[in-house]
Amino acid sequence: MANARTATPSPSTSSPSSSYSSSASDEDILRSLRRLARDLAAADPPAPFLRAVFASVSRRARLLLAVFDDLLLLGAVPAGAALPRSASLCLREVLLVLQRFKAVVDDCTARSRMRLLLQSDEVAARVRELQHDLATLLDILPVADLGLADDVADLLALASRQCRRRAPEAAAERELKAGVLALILEVEREIVPGRDRLEAILEEVAINDPAGCSEEIETLEREIGERVAERWTSAMIALVGLLRYAKCVLFSAATPRPLDSKVDVDLDSDDAAEPPAPPQDFRCPISLDLMRDPVVSSSGQTYDRESITRWFGAGKSTCPKTGQVLTNLELVPNKALKNLISRWCRENGVPMEVNGEPGKACKPEPAPPVAANKAAVEAARMTASFLVKKLSASFSPGSDNRVVHELRQLAKSGGSGSRAFIGEAGAVPLLVPLLTSNDAALQLNAVTAVLNLSILEANKKRIMHADGAVAALCQVMGSGATWRAKENAAATVLSLSAVHTYRRRLGRNPRVVEEVVGLVRTGPSSTRKDALAALLCLSAERENVGRLVGAGAAEAALSAVGEEEAATAVLASLAKRGGADAIVRIDGAVARLVAEMRRGTEWSRECAAAALVLLCRRAGAAAVTQVLAVSGVEWAIWELMGSGSERARRKAASLGRACRRFAAANVVQDRECLTSTTVSPRAVAAA
């Protein structure tokens, strides 16, 4: 919303910013005026504390609606007739002012309640400015030229007087705002706010249930990330933490809305195992996966940031979709599409965040747009302590589920500070027994909470040292109630494996290896991705490779080639650290890698080439012979050298050299054999 004062319009000129061109008929203008006045008259105040401000707008709009009805519907302006020029120009300016009123109403409706409270003075000032502009236009409107009835003309005069009347100061609104800011200061001083006080404040801003509180938190977080109110950013960050605490204290007895409504309960049902397919417009044209961070290139096409960055990193400067040569490589965030994708993800139980939910635990956590302040930190500490104490005192699965759900959400969205506070409060030992719960929802919330906590390095240690934690994760992977629970257990193994020492310990555990390999074999797509990522991490330790190969990791990864791009990376990792001979002995393994090098995604082609090079070096003639036996392998190598990433081109060149050396050695060997078996004519004569 613009903060600059609107200049008083002149009735003799038309505003160039008008969305209605000068060719619009007077009848069209009147219809638009009537529609806008009707919408403003029916608009509800966006928050209780702004009821007085928006009630005044609604009253003025109702007066104007009666005037426009008289002009349009009662025949004051005959159909198709033109208004006097001065009246027409003035009404067009009135239309602009009403459009600005409507923009203020829509903007306030879209804002978070707390930000609206913090900026209530600015909103009231903006409304006063627009009312002053409207009064000026109504005063200069040539009423006599319009032929209005006396009572209708009186309505215009009344609307003008009301617009000029200064509204009384909203003492209750100022008191509420001061109370909220005072509460933030008390939290900074580590004073725990009382339940009654929190309840009173939330009631004043019309947040009356956990869903409304969650929506307010999400909206505030989005506004903080978009930096829409720099002056109030610090207070908004504090309010996010305070609202999380208030939600737990006031609404913890409410049943949580399931975030994974699409998760299946019947493990034998394949059609229920997959998450819903995203709409085509939400898929990246490069990876064909759901876009997590959509950006627009200079060609106007939208891609996922990770995919298009990798495309540019390979030395390409063309648009992948259109082939157009890009004038620059700048990327602009597509915030509108990201909001639509976020809403679809929430409605369908699909994780949107790249660092908090399943399968993304090992990626580095992006720095927050603004550092958390003292009040936000203390609010997070209070929330974590409250929830852990509540969990330790709970004796029913239903109550456990509600508390664990809140811990899961706090660990996901509260950042590393909240994860640290939850771990320090002693949540991990309380969550471990819940991993084997017979309640599917409780098990899912518990394993996801453990996953989100494991992102923090200190919590990795707490999980690995908790009694029965690894065994419980294995049990979830093997016989969890839902595929999503199994998937998150595998993602937790992936997260824990990021630490070198724990990677060794997990790799030495035969049950961990067995269950992860089993998920690669039998899991749906999203579960296989996390299990393959865990295999890739475990295979980075040389001493683990023998156990992985013995458990069938190579066969399992090979079965996923062509469907999951991480499968070729797993095979390359196994081949690099001692598993090459085992891979070569698998029937059709080399042929599948060559096919993937030809038709896979950019990363999978690169990994397939790397795997083939490693097989040729480690397994020697047995591997090279199989590579050369594949039809079209020379063309696949040549194509990758021309169009692959820098690493892919290097690997393809190495593979080509290995094949040529082997072929040349065979030619020399054949010649030597031919020479040794040929009898000379002189020897025959001597005989």
C-alpha cells in the first residue's frame, strides 16, 4: 500500500493512471462506480480494532450508492447519453478514489492481524487522506448539470461533510497496541505471560481457534520474509514466537489438523501410497518435479531455482524451454506462483519446505531473512519448555499426539533455536518410545519431530545416544503404519549419517542397512528417494560398502535406475569404494547404466558416466567388454561430451579413452596371435 498522500485531482484533466481509458462510456463509468460503492458498503472490517475506521468508509459508500443508483437505474442519465464533460471527468476521478479505497480494504484484509494492529495508525491516516480527496471531488461535482433530485443532491452534500469530519481518536486501539508491545518487552525480560492476558489479546484481534492462530503465524512469517514493513519487522518476529506460545497454552487441547491427509494406512495399497501429483503449471520444465523456489528467467519462463542454476552452471546461456539465447542470467523470484504452490502443498499434505520436512534434512539450512530477536528467542524457549513438560506429564495417546504435533511444527518452522531448546528440554528420550506407537498419527508425528530435530548437530548426538532410538527407527522403516512414517525414518537415518562417526555406526548395524535397502526395493517414489539418499550417504564410508553390497544395495539401486536419479549416484559411490566387481556381475547392469547415460536427467547422466568409468577402472576387461557390447554406446559418449555438464563431459571423455585403449589392445593382441600361428613359406620348403 502506498504511503504517499494522493494529490487532489483536478476536474479538468483525466488521471493517466486510471485503469479506464478515455474511450470508456459514461454509462460504463457509472456502472463501475455503483459496483465499487456496493462492494465498499458491504465490506467487513478486517479486524475488530479497525471497526470504527471501516464503518465510516461503509457509511460514505452507502450514501454514494444511492446517488449512483439514481443516476444509472432511475433514468437521470438516459441509456447511451453522455454526461456533461465537467461531470464526466469529475466522476472518473471519483472512480479512481473509490478504487484506492477498495485497494486499502483488500490490502488490509490480506495482512496479518498483528501487522495490521502495528500499522493501524498508518491505515487510519491513509483512509483520512482518501476521504479528504473524495470530499474535494464531491464539492466540485456539478450537481446541477446532472439533474439530480434535491434529496439525492442532499445525500452528496452529506457524504462530503462526513468525509471532512475528523473521526475521534481510537483509544481502545492504541491501548491494545501498547499492551502488545509491552508484552513483547516483558517476554524479552524472560517474564512468562499469563494465560488470561494472552487470551484477552487474541480475543481483541479475533484469533479464537488453533486454525486461526496457525494461519496468523504463517501470514506473519511470509510478511517478514517479504520485508513488507521494515519498521515493524523486529516486533513481527517477536509476535511469531509469542503466537506459537499462545497457541500451545490456549489451544493445545484442540485436535490438530492432519498435515498428511493423503498418507495411506494400508501398507498393501499401492494407489494410496503416492502423494498427489502436482498440477502441470507447478512443475519445473527441467526436472518435471514440484517447484520449491520458482524463479523467472529473462525469457519470461519459470523454473525451479535449483534446476535452472544447475543449467547455467553447466555453461549454458539459453532458455531450456524455448532455446532462446538469454540476454542475462538474472533470476527473479516468482512470489505469486510460490504462494499458490504453498497453498496447494498445505491442502494436499505435501511438504513444501526444503529444510524442515521429509528427505531434505541434510541440506544446509538457509539463513533467515532477519535474525531472531531477544523476545522471539525467549518465546521459543518458553514454548519448547511448556510442550516438553506437557509431554512428560501426559498419559493418553490423544494428548500425546497433540503435544507431539506441536513439537513437530515448532521444530520445523522455529529454526535452529527452537530445535536447540526442544533438545535441551529433554524431548528426544520422550519421543523415542512413541516411534513404535500403534497409533498411526502419533507415530508419524513422533518420527517427523525426530527428523526435524535431527537437523541440528547437537540433536544428532542426543538421538544417537538415546536408548533404543536407532532400533525404533529401524522398526518404523520395517513395519511403520504409513509410508510417510517409513520415509521420514529413512530421512532421519540420512540426517544422522551426515556425521562421519554416526555414518560408521549406522553402517555397522545390519538392521539399518537391511531396512534402508528394503525401502529402496518396495517403497513408493518419495520413500525411495529418501532411502536412496540414505544409501548414498552410508556408501560414502568405505567400510560400509561390503555390508551394503551383501544386503543387495546394488541390485536395489539398479532397479531404481531410470526412475530415481539418485540411483546412479549410489551405484557410482559403491563402485568407487569396492563394489565394482559385484555391480559388473549383475546381469544387465552395465547396459542399464549406458541407457541412463543416454536418456536420463542431467545429473543422472553425469553419475551414470562416472559409474561406468569406475567400473572400467576397477573391474577392467569384464566391464569394458560389456560397455562395448551395448549398441550405440559410442554415440551416447559423444553426445554427453557435447551436451553434458562439465563433470559429465570429463567422465564421458574418460570412458571413451578407456574403450579405445581396450579396443586397441585387443587389435594388437589379435595381430600377435595371428603372427604366432602363421607358418612361413620357407619353413614349408625346408620341410
